[in-house]
Amino acid sequence: MAEAAPPSNEKKPKSAPQRAMDKLGLVRDIDLALHLPLRYEDETTLVSIASLRDGDTAQVEGVVVRSEVQFRPRRQLVVRLRDDAGDELVLRFLNFYPSHQKTLAEGARVRVRGEARGGFFGLEMVHPSFKAVGEGAPLARALTPIYPTSAQLPQAYLRKAVASGLMRADLSEQLPPGTVPPGLPPLREALAYLHHPAPDVSVAALEDRSHPAWQRLKFDELLAQQLSQLKAKQERELQRAPAFAVRPGGLQEKLLAALPFSLTEAQRRVVEEIARDLGRETPMHRLLQGDVGSGKTVVAALAAAIAIEQGWQCALMAPTEILAEQHLRKLVGWLEPLGIRVARLTGSRKGKARREMLAQVASGEAALVVGTHAVIQDQVEFAKLGLAIIDEQHRFGVQQRPALRSKLQDGPLEPHTLMMSATPIPRTLAMTLFADLDISTIDELPPGRTPVVTKLFADDKREAVVARIRDEVAAGRQVYWVCPLIEESESLDLQNATATHQQLCEALPGQMVGLLHGRMPAAEKAAVMSLFSGGQMGVLVSTTVIEVGVDVPNASLMVIEHAERFGLSQLHQLRGRVGRGAVASVCVLIYTTPLSDTAKSRLKAMIETNDGFEIARRDLEIRGPGEFFGARQSGAPLLRFADLAEDEPLVRLARSAALKLLAQHPQAAERHVARWLGSKTDYLKA
């Protein structure tokens, strides 16, 4: 007799809808309960076909009197529906399956919902939703939720999954009495209401999220954000870092005396804030923000001087080689005359030169290391790292930042961390996603910076722009021309950098026109930048690799091709490459029609203001927090319900509640964060 097969340990493969749910992050019952409808459909009432008007969205019921596949002008299923009053409506399906034909066969009674449109043969509905019903079948008692989903996840399947998740999830109140603002319902009640609102509810209050049920969810979400950030801050304060005292007459004062310019009041203030942090035994975790050209690099150099004087090393990491080179040039000029060895570590540095640099870093001979993410690679070992400076930190990937943090956590003492950003963070965003950071702001530009005038030109006015370039170059000034693509793309009708470079070479005979893009070898990039910085090259055609850090005071004109394709902060960063000297400077935005509403809003903001903080505020309004500082939010946006442009009062309430919870009810705080953020909390700490 054959032996029975042993039981299989293999897991059953997941169905397509289950895989789609995993992809949407719908893994736990609470995830399903918190997956809220995008909108609602009213299936609680039936109307007669005779009462329908063109443009009405309504539900009707009747019997199919004809169902046929027609082939003019293309294959389509055309169904004629007659209601009990004898009036008829055409249903048209341009995409259909055998199951459609089966449900909509002649003689079937169906309930149909869609938008009525005036057709050639009277009113019709194109691709309405439909279901077979028996005569006298009861109507829905609540509005029907329409959930965010994907092609592999039908609404009917998702509705059942959400309903069952809602029943199984633990929605008990975890927050101590007095935590939730008065007037907001319990969580279970709020969720039940939002998943299945009564038919008489105001759809406007549901859609604008002003209803108390929505306010409760927003508050809970913001509270989880605040708790997660403040807990990360508390954990950091338990760590230890080297304490650096500023010595009178020491390296920082020597550097200040050697600088060819004076600091602004704002720079002096933030230098003092950083010095106070460096003097403490807990690791600094500070963000230095300031508009383009406000002088962040010199503040970083003065911070580095404090650590270096006391025998510790400093690392400065930038997202691109061009930005790292710009920092390097300035820092070498300021620090090497004072006897400080500066090492350069980038991905393009190979062979013997790289090995020598690594040896200098490992021995401590190099006091300051400047580079790209190459600084955090495994083979890089610091003798004694005391301060890490990360420029444009939000541009590092969400995997790179934890790698950097683990790199900085080798010894018994943590290094201090200073992050820098030329994209100022609007206040409400700083209060939520960046609540774990101390923030220093340089809110004043150095004297001598001339305001940049911004002008809009349609694409058919390119010749006038080229004529302006000719005048600028003839007067001895320099010009940037920025393009969004390097090579031809069949899907986007965009001028590319290579073609534009060729056109400008032909239009400007006798002038040196350079080309710079991300795919060029590092040595070639450096050579082009050197010619432009040195003034020998009059025009530089570039992709956005010159977005940050490039400092050429003689450049007076910035042309941005297809400006409608760039984000608002990116446009402002690019504009900041000019206006760095005493010459009046212009930024020309060339756009192609038709413009989307978002593109119009961006270009309007660029024309109306040069203020980076106002630009950041508008950028947040246009894009929302999910994209504004997108790297901090890996995958799904971590704020799904709250709107930072509108919900500042709730942010303030959540912040004060979070402080009280952490102090008085730490276990309730932990449960709340686990419910809302699950495994996403690590990304917030990065």
C-alpha cells in the first residue's frame, strides 16, 4: 500500500486581488479599517427614466428589452433598458466581457447607475455600473463607498475586505480620557460613519473633510506623527556625543578673521545656535535652512572648525559630485591656509588617489572629508568622526539615510549631525514631519545680492531670448540655459540639452558654448565647470545638475526651457544660480502650451515672489506634503488624511497632546503609534 504523502508546508500562492492588497499596504485589519473611501455613490434611491436630464447621475431599474453587439464605428455592446413606466434608456459599453452580456441578456432585470447623456437615439449611459436584481429588491440603506484601488482589485472585493477588516479590527479607545479634543466622536463611530454614511448626510462635508468624523481621523493621524517624531528625539537625547567648547582665539575665530566678508546677523545667530549644540554631550540633530545664496556653507565651515580644533574629524556629504566640488573649492580656500587638511571622496575618484584619501581619513590626517554618498561606503573608516554635515539631505534616498546613520554609530560616542537645506520647510510641515529636528533659519541674504527679475516667454519667442543672450555675452556676462532632458524622448516633445547646445553654437559663432549633463564623466564635468567658473565660457547649456551649489557671480541670465515641467522649488533653486554678483540679473522661463492648472500656479508664483519661504509655502499648497519633502516619506505618503495647509490648529492640538502622552502615558503612546504607523516609523527617524 502506498504511503500517504507528507503534509505540504508550502504556502498557497496569493490571488491577484490579495497581491494587489499587499501592494496597497492593506495587510492588517486596522489597515483595511483605515482605508477610507475616495467618494460615495448614492444607491439608496431609484428614479424614473422619464425624469432623467442630460448630465444627471442617477440610479434606474428596468428590464433589458434588447442586447446586441454592434460593430459601428467600433465593436460595442448596446443594451436597451425599459423601466416599469415603459420608458427606455440606452446603455453603451465600449469595453465588455462575456459576463456583461450574460448579466445584461434580454429579459434580465437590472439596476443601473451612471451619468445620463443626450445621444443620437435619446438619452444613454456609457459604461454605467450595473447589477442583476429581483423585482422589489431592497435598496441600499447607506451611501456606497468607492475606495482607492488598482486594476487588479475590484471594488466589490475590496468593499467586502474592508467591511470584514472593520468588524475584526481592534478599534477600542486607546487614548486616555481628555486626549481627544471635545466634540470629536470615538474612533469606531467615526470609521463606521465614513465607510457607510447615511443617505441624508451632507456629501459636501464628507468630501471637504470638515465633518467631525474626518477631524477625529486627522487628529489621530497627526498625533501618531508627533509621537513618533518626539520619541525619536527622546531616544537621541539618551545617546552621548563629544562636547566641543568654543575656545577664545581658537580656530573658529581665526577662520572668521580670515574670511573676505562679514557674516550677516542671521548667520551669526545660527552659528551661535550650532555652537551651543556642539557644546552639549547629547548629539546635535539640527536642520540649517536658508534660501539659495544665504551663506550656509560658511556656517558649516565654522561648525567644522569647532570640532576639528579639538582633534575630531568632520564629514560633509552632498547629493551630487558638482555640489561636492563646489563645497570643496570653498572649504579648501578657507581652511587649508589655516593648516586644515581637506580630503575629497566621490564615486569617480578611483585607484591610487582613492586609496591615499582613504588612508588619510582612516589615520585622521584628513580633518575634513567632503564627498558624495561615497563617504558612507563600507571601506571608508574615520579615525574619530565628531560632526557629520549632510547637504540637501532630503535628496538622499530613503535607503541611503539609514546607511549614513548606521555609519555614524560605530563608536561609544555619536557624532553630531547638521543637515542643510536650501528648500525652506513651511512651518506646519516642520511641526509634523520634522518635529524631531531643531531648526536654524538664515532668513537674510548677504549684502550685494541683486534681486532677480523673472520673465515668462512662450516657446515661439525663443529667437528673442537668443538675442538677449547675444547682448549679455557681448557685454562680458555669462548665461545658463537649462533643459529637462538629455536626449530625444519619443513620449515627450521636449527640446533636449544636446540639440539646444547645437542650436546655440550656431546662433553664437565665436562664443564658447558648453554642455553639462549627469551622464558625462566626472573629469569632463569638472573641466566644463572650470571653464565656466573661470569666465572663459560665455554660455553653459545644462540639465538640472547645476540646480544647487554652483556659484558664478558673473552669470546674469538664467534661461529655463520647458519651465512647466519643473517643480516650484526646483525652479527657485535654478533661479538662485544668478543674481550672485552686482549685475542686474534675469531669469527667463520658456513654457509650452497648453499649461495645466498646476503649471500655471507654479509659473505665477515664480513671477510674483523671490522669497524662498513664500515659494516653499506655495509649493506645499500645490504639491502637498507627500511630494514636498518626498524622500522622508517612503512609499505611501505618511499623512493620508490631514492637510497641512488647512489643519494647522489640529497640528497644534496634536503636538501638545503628544507631549502630555509621552510624559504621563508612554504605553498608550506606543500603542497609538503602532496602530497608525506600523513599520513606517523607521523612515521618519532617517
